[in-house]
Amino acid sequence: MQTKYNTVKQAIKSQILAGAYEPNQKISSENELMKEFSVSRHTVRVAIGELVNEGWLYREQGSGTFCTDRSIQESRNQQSKKSIAIITTYISDYIFPSIIRGAESYLSENGYQVNLYSTNNDIENEKRILESILSQQTDGVIIEPTKSAFTNPNINYYFNLERTNIPYIMINAFYDELEPICLIMDDEKGGFIQTEHLIKHGHKNIVGFFKTDDIQGIKRMKGYIKAHRKYQIPINPKNIISYYSEEKRTKPKDELEILLSAQTDVPTGLVCYNDELALLLLDVLRDKNLKVPNDISIVGYDDSFLAEASEVKLTTVKHPKNKMGEAAAELIVDLVQKNNQNNKDNKEYETIIYDPELVIRKSTKKISDDET
Amino acid sequence: MQTKYNTVKQAIKSQILAGAYEPNQKISSENELMKEFSVSRHTVRVAIGELVNEGWLYREQGSGTFCTDRSIQESRNQQSKKSIAIITTYISDYIFPSIIRGAESYLSENGYQVNLYSTNNDIENEKRILESILSQQTDGVIIEPTKSAFTNPNINYYFNLERTNIPYIMINAFYDELEPICLIMDDEKGGFIQTEHLIKHGHKNIVGFFKTDDIQGIKRMKGYIKAHRKYQIPINPKNIISYYSEEKRTKPKDELEILLSAQTDVPTGLVCYNDELALLLLDVLRDKNLKVPNDISIVGYDDSFLAEASEVKLTTVKHPKNKMGEAAAELIVDLVQKNNQNNKDNKEYETIIYDPELVIRKSTKKISDDET
DNA sequence: TCCGATTTGTTCGTATGTATG
DNA sequence: GCATACATACGAACAAATCGG
């Protein structure tokens, strides 16, 4: 695979998939490519030759080499079954299965096949997967964006999906630059009601834990702040703890321990990015011999089955999960069909925003007045 | 048209069309063709290259160039990406994600695509899925059998997979009639060590909960019985509770409550089909105000993250999960490649049986002697 | 219409690497 | 180990088509 011509070939293919060329645009001449890659003309020709054979390029003697226009894919939808790609950030034990379950059942009932990919929270993998989707016949894509809080270097691939007429929708989060159709929660409101619930129960010293490489975490943090503002409770900066995916097993726990060890200003309430984190923090509280909810209240997020796995059933925010998976499947099927029928009806497909709801269980309690 | 390489190309093609070569017969070497047509080797290579591209010939390094057997009009494996189907019984929040995670990462690294299907524990769905796989181009199948304890009416489809040369392997369980290659745990031993652990801690009144529509449950039950036999502890038939998937949320809990309400012979140890069930039963114990492990010991199965989610960390049996997923992926890729190369080497692919190991945590304890 | 620069197409020679039998 | 066959790579030359001036 590490032959020179293959290197050149992959590099050119990558550029095409990244949308570096318009359809029918001329690519660099053989001479330029020779210099660019420091290889002989022969090598360049072999590389281009294969790409021509695979239908990515075409050559015109005396004129140049050009990018094929893949939007006029006549031969695409033949007898082969339709397939939808689902790209997730991580195949977690957590809310992911619920979403997939909803999507899979709808899609398979409607004669679609599910292709599953995981980026493992790595932008490079996302790129690889998008390349693979673009170079195959995929009819639609449901994607959970990787590191959605940051600028995404793969945006070109998304534009290329649009150009190639492959519809895609985003779930849970979205890249700001794209303004795609997406299915999300109102995460800001979610963070707000988590915090408001505690405030209304008399808590004033509330620690918030937020994963800030995803846009969800940032929005929930915003909600946390807004709730404090609304009820005119000052925020102690030490009470906002942000962490990245890689740190999720250590940083929040460590930071909580530090806060609990303080002599003054010991927190009475915890707002967690999700239930998974809440359970981790419960371990810390147990070690410190703090009783939930008597000594300290804790609010989770997602209403996953974890919320009911522990001894103290968690107060948490409801995540649509199944419903979201199914709605995503429905939406993408609609888009694919519209696409095929060339229906230019102006039926507008719009982003669905789910309203968060608090599920009150046993992990939160009105604060007793004799608290500091 | 009268380029030299075209002349050579047409000449060779004519010979093929005239039936000068048997299928898979070797044609003249490049060197011979050079002399025959008085052209350079490069020219010969260009001519042959086009014929290979058009599917008339295929080359084998070190061996020669051969005539394609066009009778086996396999339109299957063209440039299209290879795909592996993973069929699961249910997209659960439980150990399934770990298995998929292992499999997906290996497969995608090796350029395979994952098609995900779920039978939802329904034989009819399994049939539908197998039909879909057979009618498409799928290169291999990893399947977790549905209702493996019962006779499967879809066996013909599995035989058909074999006939169509689509390799498949089974994980977690298998249909007895098929004797397929599979990746399983030694579930009988698993049930044995669960029970033995309790027996060695002095427990004599041990309740076993087993899901008996899967072969795993039946084997674990067998292990439970064997352990009793070995240590010559009589089994109270009331202490074996079997249930089906549909009943998992109610029957075991109800039965446990009945057993705990009894005046005599109150159980001191619980052997659970899996961690998920163990957590459900913990709720019952909590309601009854029984402390784990002081009043009662409980053993889970699978060593899932649930084992560490609760307040009492579960003693449980280790399930390979990730490793199993990855091994399954490796195995199926091997089989697919063997298949493609028509390698009839007698490298035997064999069933892998994982040895269960007990992970001892806090949910089990030596029984105090003053127990009835 | 022709010229010349550019670009792809065809052909040859040569060398080295790697797999097969 | 050896000869044979295909695979990759470089260099050079000329042909044929295109395009702007």
C-alpha cells in the first residue's frame, strides 16, 4: 500500500472527496503533480490512470485531467438496497444504544440497511469515514458530530455530501458553521432546569460539572449560569468545573474531592453533565460518608437506565433517546425519498428541538435551614 | 485505434473470444508477448492492463497472467467496499455495545464496513434479515443467535449462507443443529464458579435465576446444579428460577420476594443470570431492608459497568466483551479472505471458548455461623 | 490560419523489488 | 538457491490534441 503511485492516488482522491474541486474542474497537470510529489511522470500517470478507471477523473488529451461530476450519478440507485450510515462519536454503553435502537427498527422496517461507524471522538476518523461514505453508494447519513464545540476541519466533506446529493442530519449536536437539519435537545434549558430545581429547593452553593468539548456541555453550562442570574445567586467560579472527554474518569472526581475538603463553602448541590458522571460522583460522596439527598443533592442528565441503577434513584433530565433515533430515521428516509423523486416541493424540513423535562426522583431534597 | 498497445490488446482479446484459452489458463508471459508482437514490455503491460481492467484477464505476481473464467459471472466483489453484517438479538444498553465496539474498530481499520441488524429476539425478524443478507452482497456475518435454546426454523438460511460461500460465525451462543464456528464462553463453568464461590463461603441456601430461552442461561443453570452436586449440597427445586426474556423485569423480582417472605429456609445467596438482573434484585433486597453482603450475598455475571454502578460493587463473572468482538471481527475477516483467495489450505478455523473468571468485589461474604 | 506553449498519449529502455514454483 | 513472472519506478523521446495570441 505504500507504493508511490498509491500515495499520489490517495492524496488526489482525498482532495476530490474533500471537495477541493468543482465538478469538471481541471486538476493539476501531470508535470505539476510530478513536482508536487517529487515522482516521475510515469508514477503520476499510473495514479491518475487508476482514478480514471474508478471513475473519479477523466482525461482529455491536449487539455488536461478533470474531476468527474458525481452528482449525475445515474447508475446509483439500482437494485441494491438503500443504506443509511449512522456515525456516532463512541459506541458507548450509555444513551447510544437507545438511539440506535430507535433508528434501526424504523429503518429496517422500511427496507433500509444500517451502516454503523464510530469516530471514537477523533476528527481524523471522522474524515476517513466521510471519505468512505462519499466513495460508496450511501443514501443518507445520520451523524452525531465529534467534538462539536470546536471548529471542524472536515466541513468540506459535509459540503461535498450536499453537492453529491447525499442528505445528512445531525443529532445531539451540530457544527455551527453548517446550519444543518438536526435533532437536538434544548440543552441550555436542560442545564437551566437542573439548576433551577436545586435553587428552588434552597440550594445556593451548587457545583456544575460540564463536558466542554461538546456543544451540549457548553449549552448546559450556559443554562446553569442563567439560572443563577435569574434567581440572583452569585456564582463562585470554583463551582464551575469543565472537563474534556478524555478527562471524564478523573478530573470531575478529583475536583469534587477538593471542593468537599474545603473548610467553608461546602457545596450542597451538584449539577452533572450526565447520569454517568453523577454515578461516578456518587462514589466520591459515599467515600466521604455524605448521604444523598440528606447531606447533598445531585441532579443527573439523560434519564438513562443508570439513573435507576444506583441505590439512590437519580433526579435527572429526560432525554428523548429512542424517540430521537426514530425521528432521525424518519427524517432521513423522507429526505432520501424526496431526493429520489426529484421533488422540488418546498416542503421544508426543519430542525427538531426537544424540550427537556425534569424527572424527579430521590437524589434531591429541600435544604434544611441550618445549613451554612 | 492503431496504437501498438491497442493492436496487442485486440489480438489477445480475439484469442480469448475465439476460445483459445480455457478459463484460468495461463496466457503467454509478458516477455513472450514482447517478442511475439515486437514491442516493448511496457506496451504489452498497457495492453494487458486494459484487459485486466475490463475483466478479461487477471494477473498473479510470480505466476503469470490468466484468462478470467467468465462463466462465474460474479458481479459481486468489484471495487465496492467489503461489508460484514452483525446481527444481534437486541441493541441493549448492556454488554452489546462493548462487543460491537471491539468488532467495529477492528473491521473499520481493515477497510470493512459494518452493517448492523437487530432481531429483537424475534425469529421472524431473523428470517427477514437473513433473506436480506443473502440477496445482497455481504461478505461475512457475525451473528448472535436469537432464542438459541430452541430449535431454529431458519436453519435453511444458514445452510444457504454456506452454499453461497458467505462465511458466518456465532457469538455468545449457537444453534446446536449447525455446529458453526463460534465464540462463546464456557457458560456452564461460569454458572459453576458463581455457585461454587458462594458454597465455599458457607452458603447452602442459594437461589439461582436463569434466563432459559438462551442456551447461555441453560448452561449456567447446569453449572449451578453441578456445583451443588460436587459439594453435596441438596438443591431445593424452589431455588431454581427460570424466566424468559419477556419476563425479565417482573418474574425474578416477584419470585425473590416470595422466597424472602418465607418463614423458613430463607436464602442467603443469589446467583444471577447477569449483572442487570442482579441490580434489579438489589432493589428488592433494599426494600426488604436486607444488607448486602451482610444479610445476603449476590453474584452477577458479565462484569459489565453495571457491576460498578451500584453502591455495593458486584462480585461477578468476567465476560470478554471487547475482546470477543474483536476476535469475532478478526476471525470473520480471515474467513472472508480465505474465501476470496480460494485458498483451500486446510488451516482449520475453530470455535473459541473463553474461560470464565470470577471478579470478587463487595457483594459476597462468608456466612456467619449462627445462620439457619 | 498558423504558431508555439502546454497537456495528455504512446513507446522505448532500464533498473530494482517481490512473489512463485 | 535459482529462474521466471509480474510490480514499481525513473528517464527520455516523440505524437497528438488543445488553446490563447
